[in-house]
Amino acid sequence: MWCRDDVPGDSTLLAACTGPTLDVGCGPGRLTAALAAAGLAALGIDVSAAAVRLARRRGAVALQRDVFGPLPDTGRWAHLLLADGNIGIGGDPPRLLRRCRSLLAAKGRLHLELAPPGTPSWAGPATAHHGAEAATIAWAAVAADDLGDLAATSALRVVRTWTEAGRWFATLTPR
């Protein structure tokens, strides 16, 4: 799925973005490139140099950056994406959501993908594989039914949840 151009369920996630969008953990840039192809300003960020190279080959504008470090247009993004389970970045969803909140414009929207309801939320070490190499990273998963409390602790509120193609999504806005 990571390198595919079109993943079932992407269409409504992309349709939710109507202005400048920051794709956090963009990977090989399928969403960032799709937004740009639709005429929207979009920037992908990822800590992986290989992912950024793949995103750029797709025609996406992408930077090798950590979401917790300095980023362009902080506080002015109309939309942020945390797709493909990227709410797990850093292994601390409350911290990540607070950071995303700081990146959004006052009326911005954070669109994210979640684990299905009834799935246990968790945080801890995970193994990331790249070819024959593996690394332990801090990661997390958040189930859809745990999002309300998590959003509230991050000065965000849930305004919409939906499913498409077996995937679970939500839109959050600043409180």
C-alpha cells in the first residue's frame, strides 16, 4: 500500500482538503501529489530521506523534516493530514495532536485516520523495516472510539467521523 498511487478510501480524505495542506508523514507522497494535481497547495514532510525522494519523483513538494521541529507556515495551515495511521508518529498521540494544533490556522482542520472502533489503542515500540534493515521506533495507534477524549486533551474537537473502504477517518478543529 505504501507506494501505491491510489488507495481505496483516499477520495473522501482528499476531498476534505480545500486549501493549503500539510501532509505529516507523507511517505512516498501519494496524497501530497494527488492534492497538487487537484490544484491545491500541498507540502509533504517525512523524516525518511528515501520517502521524500519518492514523493518528489511523484511530483510532490516534500521536505525531510520532523513534525516536532521547525516547519514552514506554522499556525497558518488550512488542513493537516495524518493518514495511514500516522497519528502514531512519535508514540505519543496527545503530544502529536498538540503539535498539529499549533500548525493549524485558527479555523484549520486536521484530518486523520484511526484504527477501527473496538481495536485497542496502544503506544510503545514498533519495528520499522526497510529492506533487510530494521529499526525500533516509538509508535502508537488510536481507535476511533478513543478519539473524543484524546482530542479534548489536545484543545481540539471532533467535528466529523466517517468510514470508506474499511478505513476510519475523523476531522478535528481547534477548540
